[in-house]
Amino acid sequence: MIHILALQKLILNPIFSWIGNEWEGLEWLDERTCPTKEEWENEKAKLIAQQPLENCKTQAQILLNESDWSDLYSVRQKLENINEWDTYRGIIRKLRINPMQNPTFPDKPKTIWKEITPIPIEELIVAQEKIVNLIEEPIVNEESTI
């Protein structure tokens, strides 16, 4: 496949037929001038050299997509170890922007939720009664007369 990508990098939407993946298997059907074997080999070498960087970017994007949930406001309020998640995503974001040949991706942090203290039932009942009383109070409309 890389042999075709290299050709397509050299000529936009070329018309050709290809058997195998060696230069000799190329049948040029395009009206435009066919690239030389040397141009094609140089472009192929560039693509091969860039592949580890592209792999790094792709893996980083996958990891960012998988951890997007940790950046939601409602989740951030409930995560005990939000700083670990921020550090993790920051390192991955840097690898996405500045890919490396042989990256070391950080381990995903464990998800540690904050302990939630339940509201005692008595407090809930009192709050509910206050709301009911507010709703049932008549609204007094004081009109001023001149």
C-alpha cells in the first residue's frame, strides 16, 4: 500500500494500474508525466520514515478519546485523583502534538471517586417541608393606590 501512497503523494489522483508493489509492476495510464523511479523511491522512503510518528499520533489520539470523560465538569468534581488524570492527558496531548519515534505512553490512572457523604433523611424531610410551605403560601398582591 505504501508504494501507492508514495505515487499519490507525487501526483494528485493519478491514473495507473499496478501489479505487485515494485516499480516494474506500474503501468502509467495518466496523461501527465509519470514520476521517475528515483522520485517514487524517495517519497516511499519518506513515508516509511514518518510511519512511527504517525503511529504515535494515532495512538495518542485513541488514548485521548478514551479518557475524554475525565475532562467533563461533572466528573472532575467527583474524581479524587483528578490531578493524575490531568497529568496523564497532558503527557498524551504533548505526544499527539509532538510525536516521537519510540514513545513511552504513561499508564492510565485508576479511577478513584470521592467519597460522597449522604444527606441524613431528617434534613431531606425538613427541606421538603420548607418547599411545600413556600408553594402553599398565598401570594399577596399589594396594589398601591394613588
